[in-house]
Amino acid sequence: MKSNNVPAFGIWITGIPASGKSTLTAALKEELRARAVDVAVLESDALRKTFTPNPTYGEEERDTFYQQLADVGVLLTAQGVPVIFDATANRRAYRERARQQIPHFLEVYVDCPLATCMARDPKGIYRQAQASATATVPGLQTAYEPPERPDLIIDCESETAQAGARRVVALLTEKGYIR
């Protein structure tokens, strides 16, 4: 999984639920694969089942979960494995932990209006929130802190995931993270 003798990188793709993070991640993974760069995707929903089998999504639990997620990314990149974090990480501090520990790091913000995310709602979390079945949806019931200085912003309403992925790859190349 090494990226052609270039030090491994970490990319944190953030945005509120249903903003298009996973779609962008899939497109980015394909763009990188076409350049012979294999990456590990740390997808929060999948890993949460391992780290917190019965999640409550409380602040302390989120803090622990995102610390664990960052730690896994740090370990992988230290072993030469490029990583994409596909995770909301509603607090800036969660993403900043990874940035401080991974020397080659990008934060990509998928900017998407709440109304668009609520209309998409592929996992039904917004419907659950409106039915009072949950009270922890970032950007709706719990604070979401968008990045103050993301390395790249992808506008979900004016840019396809494929175009966004190409922009991420261009930035990776520009910074010398890939060739």
C-alpha cells in the first residue's frame, strides 16, 4: 500500500451527515488507484461498530472514538499506508489531532446545505431526528464545527464527487504527497 516511495499521507474528509463524504471518498479511492496509490479508508460508521458497539454518541464517547480513529490513522501512515478518514468528526479538535500527528495531512470539507443533506438522508438519520428517535445528529441537534482553514472545499451542489476527487488528487500532487 505504499505510495511510490512518497511518505504516506492522511486525508480527513469532513462534512455533516449525508453531505457526500462517502461518495467523495469512493471517487477519490478510484482516482488514486488509477495512479497506483492504494489507500486505507477509515470509515467512521464501520469502525464505530468495533470501537463502540452500542454507541450513544455522547460527547465523551465521541472524543474517545475520534481519538482512536486518529490513532489508527497515525499508525497506518507511520507504516507507509496512505489513509482517508471518511468521518464527520463534528468538532475541529478531533480533526486537528490527526493533523498534528500526521506530517502529510489534508482536511477536505464537503460543504453541503443542511436542507440538501436532509433531502438525501440515505441512512434515515434526519428522519429519526425529526421523529425524536435520536438527539445527536451533527449540524441539526449537535454542533458541527466546519474547518476554519480546510485545505480544500468541495461544494456538493456545484461539483460532482469525481471532479472533487480530481481536485484532491491535484492538491496531493502539488504538495508532493503523490507523484
